[in-house]
Amino acid sequence: MSAHRIAVIPGDGIGTEVTASARTVLDAVAARHGIDLSYEEFDWSCRRFERDGAMMPADGLETLSGFDAILLGAVGWPGVPDHVSLWGLLIPIRRAFRQYVNLRPIRVFDGVASPLRDATDVDFVVVRENVEGEYSEIGGRINRGFPDEMAVQESVFTRVGVTRIADYAFDLAETRRRYVTSATKSNGIVHTLPFWDEVVAERAANHPGVRFDSEHIDALAAKFVLQPGRFDVVVGSNLFGDILSDLAAAVAGSIGIAPSANLDPTKQNPSMFEPVHGSAPDIAGRGVANPIGAVWSAALMLEHLGHASAAADVMTAVERTLAQPQTRTADLGGHASTAEVTDALAAQLR
Ligand code: NAI
Ligand code: MG
């Protein structure tokens, strides 16, 4: 069997702690399933920025292009502006490798308290368009400092872009509970979002077995809070998907368990897997970070690489570990260290 080559970018703060944990869990599950993983680690981070003046080397993207996947911890550190760490590493990777899907699964696990009273059977996925839409660089500002100062920023929705994200959402729904909700606002934003609605509805027609709803973003935000259990796959533009995925992660209880994948579904380029949380300078270096967001992200990577049953085993280990009070970290009200949670996960996979 061919080996999968994984580029590991631990980054800053707890990024280094949780990626080490994810590797331990990956090694355990890979041994059990006979999967050959090889890793190369890169010290691209704010530490590197302070030393060398750049988050990554000039040929960093070229280096990454030779890998099958990228596992990232978190980047960001006090003293280095957040836009430097974001635009110096994460955004170039997402854009250069055409990672047009941002995938954010949401589940409320036994043992994890949701801030909502009625959050039972919550298990859905937000599929966010990741390379166009509202986050475009087209626009500008004029008359700076004058009373008639103005700013314009254009949203860009392309037929190719909307089609491929809708297709991804419907294909994913076919493997789940067969229900897609599309986020829109075509009553207020009268050009781009009616176009989005039209293209998504066209793609829905290819999936007669999948139930399909279109909901305005404001009403949808309210339903995430009032009836989170009703959703299966939720697809949205770059801005709507960004906001919905953070709202959804909050519904699930802790940012420490939330995973994400930035995918090029064509597999022409490496995809990137990273926990949703940042480098958490307030707890970094103390060995108390919750590693589950990184471990779940690693499970998404296994799935993307074609190892669905290994990924399912990791998720079973996650469920069991969260269900036991003695293997919960402080963010979940427990006392376990990162190492104790990691050992518990790995022990179940051996
Ligand atoms: P953060 O996610 O690092 O931390 C927010 C709060 O959640 C903190 O109190 C932290 O202790 C807690 N927390 C986060 N992850 C945890 C875990 N795994 N276990 C237990 N507790 C956890 O967000 P913050 O503080 O706003 O940002 C810190 C730095 O991280 C900034 O430089 C920011 O730019 C960067 N960041 C990077 C991201 C990335 O690499 N994708 C994403 C978000 C923030
Ligand atoms: Mg966000």
C-alpha cells in the first residue's frame, strides 16, 4: 500500500500540544488498520516570524504541494498581529490549494454540556464556500479623511463556484440523513443571492432523494439555537458559512472539541485539517489543552484519504473518552491533562 505523506504544521501555543496528541492517536489507529502514514514537521509559526521575518519560507507552498494532506495546530501569538499570521500562512494555503470547501461538523456528545437546554441529537455539518463570495479583494476606498469618504467591496459569486459547493453538500447529504439546508438572503441582497438560490436549486434537482430547504440567514440563525437537532447538511456562502459555523460550534459546547477541514475535493492539491480553536496563549505550555478538536480533525483527514473505518474508530474513541468524567479536560469541567486524554484515546485504538 502506498504511504500517505502528511505535512504537520504545529504552529504556536497549544497548536504544538494538540498536534502531538493527534499524531499519537493517528499512529495508534494507523497501526490497527495497516495504514502507512509518514510525517514531516515544519516550524512555520509566529516564532519563526519573529526570528526570520516570515511565517513560512518563500517556497513554502511549493514544499507543501508535494504532500497528501496538511495537519495544522493553530497560529497566532501576542506581539505578532493576527492579520500577519493569518495572511502569512493560512489564507495562502487555502487559496493556493483551491480548498473551496470549509467543512465544520457539529455534534453534541454525551458528557459535553451544550449552553442550550434542548440540544439532544445534534449532529450536522456546515459546508462553507471557502474561496469566493463576500471575501473578495475587489473594491476600494476613496476620499479618505473627507466627509464624502466611501468604501466599496464587491461580492463575487460564480456559476462554477456555487455549483461545486452545492454539489459537495448534496453528495455529502447522500451519505448522511439526506437533508440539505441552504442559507440565503435573497429578499434583501437582490443579485448575488437569488443567483445562489437558482444554482443550488438546479443542483438539488440531481438529488431527488435529498430533502432540500432554503432559509434566510436571520431565521436560520434563530433555528440553530431553537432547533439544532433538525439539521443535517447546511450549505452557505463564505460569510454566512463563517458565522453559522461559529454559532454551531458554540451550540456544541466547547471550542476545544470543534474540528475543521479545508478541502480540495478534486484531490489535485493537498487539503488541510485543523481544529477550530486558536493558540490559546492563556493556557499554552501547561499541558491542559483539550486535544479533541485536533484529533477529530485528524479523523476528517483519514476519511479524506480514503480510510473511513479508521476515522469511525477514532470517533468511537472520542465518544467514549468524552463520556467518562475522568478523561475530560478543564474546558469541559474536568481535571484531565492533555496527556491523559491522549492516552485514553490511544488505549482504545490499540
Ligand atoms: P483561542 O481559540 O486560542 O482561545 C479562546 C479561549 O478558548 C481561550 O480561553 C482558550 O484557553 C480556550 N481554548 C481554546 N482552545 C482550547 C482547547 N483546545 N482546550 C481548552 N481550552 C481552549 O482564541 P483567541 O484567544 O481569540 O486567539 C489566540 C490566538 O490564536 C490569536 O493569535 C488568534 O489570532 C489565533 N487564532 C488562530 C486560529 C487558527 O490558527 N486557525 C483560529 C483562532 C484564533
Ligand atoms: Mg470564523
